[in-house]
Amino acid sequence: MLALGLVRHMLRSRRFYERVALAVIVLRSLSGIGQENRASMTARLAAWNKREMQRLEHKAEREARAVRGAGRMARPGPRRGLAGTMRTRTEGDEHGS
């Protein structure tokens, strides 16, 4: 009986309805803030992911160019540089003299 009387008194109380209304407002605003935080965090994460993918693509392109350049250097062909010119001069001197 006592609990029933307390509930009846609370339901008639203006202060009770003010507190309920305030609690509803606070909960709604907190949920809105949470949604905004999730949205901004998702946007920041998407931007970071885009930058990271671009960085990795550039890195892969640089490595691919380096591998192609190393392949060109390893290819057999006519000698270039100082060693090649020195050998042809000495061979020419031996045969020409």
C-alpha cells in the first residue's frame, strides 16, 4: 500500500515530470553527440585510409621503377663506361702496333 501511495504521489508531482523531461532531453542530446562523434571519426578514418592507399601506391610505383631499372642494368650488351673504353684502346694498340 505504501509503495502504491508513493507512486501516486510521484505521478501527481510537477517536479517528477520536470525531472523526467530533463532526463529525456539529456539522453537525446547525448545520443546525438555520440552519433556526431561516430560520423566525424568515420570521416577521419576514411580520409586517413585514402592517404595511406595513395602513399602505398606511390611506394609500389617507385619500387617497380627501381626493379625495372635494375633489370636494364643487368642486361648483357655492349660495354659502356671506363672499363669498356680502356679494353678497346689496349686491344687496338696491341693489334695496331
